[in-house]
Amino acid sequence: MKRPQRIGWSSVAAILSLSTIMPATAMAKPFTYVNARFGQSCTFPDDIFNKPMPEPENGDGQQWLSADGAT
């Protein structure tokens, strides 16, 4: 008969810390960009991608940057 394994305190601490991080991620405010030329839309968290680049004159689309440079 196998003996049940016990969960250590470090595992409990890791589970509790992850449970507090996950809800905060889900609460990011969404922003929806609509491209009239192509009829497409994209929703992303504007709390993260908060630096809009200028939209091209031909309406091809727009880019947003995050603080760490992601687009």
C-alpha cells in the first residue's frame, strides 16, 4: 500500500501566491481597435499596450507599444 505524500509549506506558499496574481491579470482594462479599411478589430489590454504609434495615412493599421517595447 502506498503512503500518501504530504504537501510541503513551500508548495502551499506557491499556490497561495499564484492565486493572488491570477485575478489581477484578468482585471486589465480592454481596448478594441477597429480598422475601417479592412473591417477588422482587435481587443487588447490597454493597461499594458498604452503607447499608440501614429496610424499610417493609408489606413493599413496601427501599432501600440508596451513599456518593455512589445508591440
